[in-house]
Amino acid sequence: MPLRTRTLILVTLLLCIADQSTADDLVRPDPRQRPESPLMLNLVTTGTDPGRIDYATLPQLAGQHGVVSLGDAEWQFRLHNYLAHYNGRFWCFWSHGLVIEDQARQHLQFATSDDGIAWSPQQVLASPPQAGYGYIARGLWIRNDELLALASLYEAPAFHDGDLKLVGFRWNRQLGQWESAGQVFDDALNNFAPKKLGSGKWMMSRRASDRSVSMLIGGLKSIDDWQVIPFSKYRLPDGGAPEEPYWWTLAGGEIIGMFRDNSKSGRLLRSFSIDNGRTWSPPVRTNFPDATSKFHGLQTSRGYWVMASNTNPKQRDPLCLSISADGMVFRHMYRLPIPARLERINWVDGSKHGTTRYESAQYPHVIEQAKAIYIAYSRKKQTVEVVRVMLDDVDAAIARELAATPSN
């Protein structure tokens, strides 16, 4: 049996065994029986207390790094980056603006790549819209073999408390250019592109201009065919403020919804649905640490789930990859292979490479392709970069950590 196969089998067995352990002070979550459990972190090294994590000594995964776009004198802002693999190529697009995010004239740019590391020169996907408005990139959606770029058209200087709608742009393969696909939904800022439910319908999260959160289900008949499923007002009874929702489907068909908490609790919020997103359990503040930032993840072809996020509550550094065998409780956490300094840019705030100022890496988006995961992110909101991590290297890191902590 090849070594890689033996390693994968060992990692799978050890993950399954390790994930059965129950913390002394926290009950394991169950979407049907215990949705109120706050347990989301139980690392094999430091357990359930996020305060025990030493971010300076977290193991770093091996990987490759690429730069998609650097800030320039006029257009300094880059954020909300999204990846897709379509028609044999990698695609990345992002919000492209002036010094501060979500100002008027913010627009959309994109680039493509054969390998996800070396990228083409950036091009305009959608020019700055009408006076006083801007675009926020909202995801790449592959639907019926078409590539759609979603964006929220908003009244500056912010998506809330003003005019807002979600629109789409379609890649015309014959002409090799983007064209308008029209309105997707009124008063909507989604967080990521729609994903398929077990029912076959699409679902995506939606924030309205009043910042309330709901889910949109549909997308089969047309790109503007959606039913609104209310979720939560912006302020919860316990003071939580759910922002930037993300969800994935668990092995049993249940759905887990996760949310940044804008109350600055330093923890993620979580909710469950057992009926394909129609109803949701009350959001619970978990023990998973967060820097009040956007996060993203997926279930890999190896079976385990990965989530890229800023897990240090004090700052958006480092950007980490956390691993879960069941999609609910994370048992491993590693630093992503992001260079500590980028030597090719002088930052808008006046700092230069070589200073002690940390270079925040935030707003990741993750895809899997050809036995690797690719994570796009923005550094200091002025670059778009990508790292590639082979799944074999993730497996090896898990195996090393489990072997070094036999009690877990």
C-alpha cells in the first residue's frame, strides 16, 4: 500500500477517534438534540479554552504563495476577494476602490490563472457605477455551466441605511467578456455565492439595508427566483450582532450556520437548521475565537472540514486554517503559509516593508482543486493574494500533531 494512502487512512481513523472525546465543561453539540451547546473548539493541544492558544508558536502548513493584485497610487483598496475554477482556469475577482472601503466609485476587477499562483494582469469586470454608488464583490457562482459574478450595488458610503440591490454579471465565453445579467434580488448583500441544498435548490445568506439577516432559497427557475427565510435582527437578545454569515451541510444533512459577532465578543456565533434552511435554532455564542472578521471554509474531498479565519481575537493576524472531523467542533489549528512581509509595496498608511507594523491578512475564500486547497485573502485591504496548500500536507500535519499528543 502506498505511503500516502496509509497516511490518509491513519489520519482519518485518528480524526474520528479524537473527535469523539467530550470536554469536561462543555457538552458536544448536536443539531437536533443539543443545538444550544457552545462547543466549537476543542484542540488536541490546548483543549476548549481559546485563551491557551499561543499564536506565535502555532505550526505553519507548507504551501505556495502568489500575488494577484497590488494597490497603486489611485486605486489603493482591495478586499472581498473570491475564487472559482471554471472552464479549466482559476478566476479571482474583488472589490477595487479608493483608500477607504465602500466609497463611491468602488468597482470590480478580476484576473485569471492556469495554476492559481501566477496570475494574469488585472482587468475591469464592472466599471464604477453611477455617481454616489459603488459595487461590493459578492461571489463567483457557477450555475448551469455559466460563470456569474455577483455584486451588491450600494449607495455610498456603506451598504446599510441606503439604496441596495444584488446584481449579476455573466461571463460570455464566445466574446471573452463580462456582461450584465440583471438584478438578482432587491435590498440584498449576500456573503458568498449560492450553494446547493439537499433539496436541489440553491441557498445564500442575505443582509438587508437594515442589517437584518435572512436566507434566500431558490435560484432554479432563474437567477432572480428566491424565497426569503427570515433569520435574525441585527441585535440579538444577549447583545450579539450576527454579521457575514456562512453555512455548510453536515454529514447527516443538517446545516450549520456560522456568524461573525459584531458585538466584538471575540467569538463566532452558530445556529443549526434540520429542514434545509427553513427554520433555524437561536444563535449561540461559541468558544471559537475570532477577530471580528470574515471567514470561509468547506468540506474537503478527504472528508474533513477546513475553515480559514482570523482566530486571534486581538488582531487579524495570523490567518489560520482550522480542521474539524464532523464540521461542528474544530480539533486542529495551523497558520497558513503567508509571508510575514510583502516586499513589493509601500502601504497607504505610510508604513513600509521591514517595519514592525503587522500586515493583517483577512477575508479569506477557499476552494479545492486537484488535491489542494487555494485560499485567497487581502493583506491590509490593499492586496489580493493566494496561497496553495496540498491536502497531503494537511494530512501530514494532522498525523504529526496526533502522534505527538497520544492522550487525545
